[in-house]
Amino acid sequence: MCTWISPVHCIPKKGGITVIKNDKEELITTRTIVGHRMCIDYRKLNSASRKDHFPLPFIDQMLERLANHPFYCFLDGSSGFFQIPIHPNDQEKTTFTCPYGTFAYRRMPFGLCNAPTTFQRCMTSIFSDLIEEMVKVFMDDFSVYGASFSSCLSNLCRVLQRCEETNLVLNWEKGHFMVQEGIVLGHKISEKGIELDRAKVDVMLQLPVPKIVKDIRSFLGHAGFYRKFIKDFSKIARPLTRLLCKEIDFKFDEECHKYWTLLKDALVSAPIVQAPNWDYPFEIMCDASDYAVRAVLGQKIDKKLNVIYYARKNMDDAQCKYATTEKELLAVVFAFEKFRSYVVGSEVIVHTDHAALRHIFAKKDRKPRLLMAYW
């Protein structure tokens, strides 16, 4: 008798967000139903499983590595997790019950807590010697790139050969070959740089005016995914984020509508950001207001400033009481913490318009206590 029996559920398989009219002719957001998916409730098994902490790739690092290439090939693994076999001794742990009896998986199903990390480790192992040279892997999405048409084609051949050697099956219907741009993890990459996925932005532009807190949280969640593209994102979103506080009554007034529209306009006009060029120094522009600090990371190449990242953070109540010089220094500290993965070991030029702060850093005979007095 198996001790690991899990219940099964059949849930709708939802597609992307769309906007429709309800019975009252009001615009509402919904998700299209594209089918149904059988899901197993493995909570009992997951609670007894030792967690695997193999990391997934960082989205920003992956996009920066892929950007600024002239040709790409995008491959998709077929049936994802089901390509990973389960050891015979552990197959009974995946047992589930349904009206037709009890069954167990011989291949890794969805719902297991360690399934994503196991799959990512397997894919990373397969392409370990190719990842930094010609391909980036995120779960079952493989992005091949090259500096020219011939090099991209050659890289594609090597990746496909590796798939054949390891019996990794691909879904050819979802593949794109020798293209000059493509959508990766919600962003469009090309030789120009990294852009927003305009299809997702178009959906956000059609969203109706928020009526409940859930609508605000959903909108800010989608817009916040692209916050690195939007200058002063926190400032624009501040009136909307206030509505998420439990102690504040929900009231979507004219001010909220104004900044809601500004945020949608900022998404439409979002610039193309660039991947870092490690042969050039980084430049950080810092500034502070009464209630927020902001920073821009960029590089000046051929006398043109290429923006890499916009960042902004609201101060807490204690920080809002800082003196002006302390706030400006807080902006510098915030910038170095936010952009740490870029600036560690690199030459960095910091720009600030605060004269007192420039004077402190320019003093040749400054002492550590002088800086500590302001921090």
C-alpha cells in the first residue's frame, strides 16, 4: 500500500490578460481560457522533501548577455519536465488518485517543489560549456546568438548537435531561426538593446480605471516589472501605492487618475536600455528629494550616454528627517547598493549636483570621521 497518494485537480489553463465588456458594458480585465490542465496536489510530498536551492538565471544578466547581437535563434523544449525520468525507487511517491484508479509518474511532473531547480540544473549541465559562448538557458527556453549570420548558424548547429547527443527533444513549432529580434522573458532583445514587450504594454494601456485594491495591485505588479525602464517610477506610482495601505480607504481620485495615466504614458515612451560594456567606466547620476532617492546607471560611449538602469526608492519616515546633505549621500549609497553587481571591480564616476557633497569628497585631507558625520 502506497503511503504517498495525492489528489488530482483539473483547472483552467489561462492565457494572457485581455480586456472585455461585462453585462453592464463596463471594461474589465480577464484571462482567456485556452484549455484545461491536470494538476496534482503534492503539498504533503513537498513538505517532506528536502529543498533543492539550485538558482535560476538572473533575468537582467541574461538579457544583457543576449542584447546587441545581429542574429538569434530561439528554441523551446518539448513537454518540459516530462523529459526528466524519475528513479524507479521514487516513482511511487508521485502516486495520485482519480476516478479511474491510482497512477504514478515515470517522468517528472509539474507540482513537485524541486522540479524547476532539477530541470534547470539538467539543462545547465547539458550546455555547460556553451552557455557563456553562444547560448543562454532559462528552463526550457534556449536562446542562441551570434556576431554574424554565419556564426549564429554555426552556433545553432552545435546546440542542435548537443540536443541530439543528450536526447533533448525540441518543439519545432515554437522555434524561431535566424531572426534579428525576439521576445525573451517579457522583453524584446535586438542589436539595438533591450526594450519592453510592446504586446504586454498594449494590454496594460487597455486596462480600465481601477475600482478596487486588487486592480491597483495588479496594475502596479505588471508596470513594476518594467521599472528599470521608467525614470522616477516610484515617484509616479507613489499616489497609487498609497491605496494599497490597509489603514487608507480606497478612493481613486483625480490625482490617482493623473498618475495612473502618467505611468501608462511612461510605459509607451520607455527608452531602449543598453547592456553594459565592461571596457568602459560606469557613470552614476544621483539625486535626492524630500521623500525619495534616485539614481541612473549608464556609460558614456562615443560621447553619448547609454542608459543601463533607472532606479528610485522612497525614504522611510526616519530618512525623510535627514539633512539635505545626508539625503544626497543616501542617494549615493543607494546607487552603489542597487548597482553593486555592475560596479564592483569597475571604474565608477559619480555625478551629483550637491555642492557640499562634492566638497566633502574633493577634500584631499578629509578624514573618515568627516564622512561618518554625515552618515
